[in-house]
Amino acid sequence: MIPGHKGYVKTSIFFTTYDSSVANEIYGNIASKYKVLNYVRSRVVKELYFIEVEGNVKGFVEELLKGRVIWYKVDVLEFK
């Protein structure tokens, strides 16, 4: 699929954790199964992380994050 075209789906994942090793482990688990488009740690709020993944991975990610991070938000964007 071509990014931004009809039928393209991506998932945006935002989460906070004080432990960078937990963030790196979460990233590694996601990257081993899915195509990661972007991985960023905020320069302003060091505990905030952002990962963007191709496809709809909401269920997988929510199970991965539950109980491991302070807060998270998962958004699925589908181009129609």
C-alpha cells in the first residue's frame, strides 16, 4: 500500500514511562512483528514516546502496554 492512499492504514502509539529500557523493549517487540515508520522520544517531556506503525495493530499494542506504562493512547488512521 502507498502511504496516504485509499486503503492505507497506520497506527499511532503514544505512551509514557520513566524507564527507557521498558520503552526500548516495547519498541523491539513491535518492530519484530510490524513495519515501524517512526520512533521518537520527546525532547520536552523525556517520559513521552511515540511510535508509528504501518497497519492496524491496536489490539496487539494495547495488550503489550497494559500494566507496563503509566499512560498510553493508540490511534488507528485509515485512509478512505
